[in-house]
Amino acid sequence: MAAVSVHQYAQCITCHAWSPDRSMVAFCPNNNEVHIYKQFQDKWEKLHVLQKHDQIVSGIDWSARSNRIVTVSHDRNSYVWNQEGSEWVPTLVILRLNRAALCVQWSPKENKFAVGSGAKTVCICYYEQENNWWVSKLIRKRHDSSVTGVAWHPNNILLATTSTDGKCRVFSTFIKGVDTRDSKAGSSSETKFGEQIVQLDLTFSWAFGVKWSPSGNTLAYVGHNSMIYFVDDVGPSPLAQNVAFRDLPLRDVLFVSERMVIGVGFDCNPMVFAADETGIWSFIKFLGERKTSSSGPKYGSQFSEAFGKLYGQSKYGVSNDAVEPSRTRGGGVHENCINCIVPLREGGVSSTTRFSTSGLDGKIVVWDLENHEDLLDYL
């Protein structure tokens, strides 16, 4: 078993985030509050309850360097929380949305954060020193439906999004006075705010859980059709692969290294995908314990396998049409859909062996890949 600790905090958890030293965890127990717990020896105790939102908190991110918490909610608002003494003081961020805010993430330099919404827009928020408040700039008229995921490129300028319109897009978020013209960022620093770099139309289903690899060379996201997509050379001529699997769809993904991705979702069990020496991605294994189905009609499996191969063809580049055998749901650590995965990285290290997951069963589970010797070659 890869799980090193399991904590039952609530009946349901919508999202969670860790403090910079990973001694505290913040999560939303499916309401308008954010609970912060701290570990004292072997016990976790509730320290704070952040109460400002009027509806369900849909996104949390805890900055690693500045120790600030950003939250977004279905009430269309966002708050940046700063710790002053023993209290967390909120600052309202006017998002100018007419629909719910759905997700949020700090940029690598922590001078901006991005908010995806049900209003078909993305808010890029930054701090205005002159007026002493947080301001938002909107990327409009690009998405045809709700923005379900946002992910920052390591260069702090490019932003990837996924949407229920089935598309993954990459935008420039360069803001004069906030970002600098950096040669390391290449042509990204020469683009205008809101300029679309590429639009990936690889799935006809909802798209979720977009992430960049540590180097920013590979982009991964998932579709509601039980497929995961990997894109290299993001730009005018991207190279894409997909991996189809017979289990339930994923909701979120995480690069633990350049060659390994963990996917979580409705199957209640983290899935490991890895690339071989030639760069071909494939499904490796489930992390948690589970029971395989030893009985059942074989024609059902044959039909599902053929169906998976039919829809496993990529529109761009290489295709991987391998379909895994069917497995019985349950039997693992989580007992319901996993909707959030967060890395537990050490400072300055791009790869990680530890990460945490939370889901609709109210659990936060910490996993350690070092318990799996067969995966260490991919880290």
C-alpha cells in the first residue's frame, strides 16, 4: 500500500492545500468555510475556520513562499488571506464575474493567481501597490463553456486551461508592470495579455485537470471519456498522444516527474501513467489495493476493448490505444470520487515522491511512491 497516512476530516471535501512546511492543511468540508488543521505529534487539531464566503468554496491554494491562502467560491468572490499574528485576515478580490468561480492557482512567482469560472472567463489577479488592493484582468471570448482547470507554466506567463467545451487552451498572461521581459521565457514575454497561443481539440467530452511538467515541456489533461492526453511542443504544431483506459474518468492529474503522471478521479484509486525512453506514454498500475474481477461475461470486455480502441486514436502525432482490463470499483483507501491531488515537494526540487489526495469521502490521504520500487526508475 502506497498510502502512508489517512485522515477522515469531514463527510465530503471539495478541495485542499498544504502550508509551506506541510505542518498544516486547509480544506473545504463542502460548505462555505475553510478549515485549517495542524499536526501535534500524532494528532491533527483544528486551529482556524476561515469564514467569509457565502457559498461553497470551490478552490484553495496556499502559496509556498509568501504563506498566503487564496480561496474562490460559488459566490463569485475571491479572498486572499494573510496571517497576522494568530489570525488570518481576508482581503476581498473583485473578480467581476456573473457566474461561480470554480478553481484557482498561484503563479510560480506568486505575484499573480488565476481563477477559472462558470462565466466562460479566466481572471488573472495581481496586487496593485499604488492602491493597496488586488485587481483582476479577464480573458474573455475564448471559452464556450465553464473553465474547469487552470495551470501555470514554470515561466510565470503562459497559462493552460480546460473547459467543459472539451478544449484545452494556452494563453499569455503577460501584464506590464507585473511581469518582466525575460529571455528565459522566450517569445512568451513578447505576447500580449489574453493572446491565445494554442487550442487543443483532442476530445469531444468535458476536459479537466490540466497540468504542466516540471520543465514546462509537456502538458497533460484528462477528458470525461476515460482518456488522458499528453502534449509536447505546445505551440503552432503540437505533438499529442492519448491513453484510453476502461475504468471511470479522471478529474485531476499531477506530474511527479518529467516521465510520470498520477491521475485521480471517479475510480477512487490513483492511476500511474509513465513515458518510456522513446516518449510513449502508457498506463502502469493503480497505487491502492483493489480486487480484480475474476468473473463476468467475456463479450462485455471484448466490446469495451474494441470501443476503447475505436475512440483511442489521437488527432495529432502518436496514438496509444492500449486498453486496460476491467477492474472492480472500491477496495482501496478512498471510498468515493477523488477530486483533488496536491504535491508535497521539497523546496527547490522539481520531482516528488509524496503527494496527497482528497475526495467526496471526506478523507485526505498522503501517498509515498518510494514504497513502489517498480516506479522509482521513472522519478
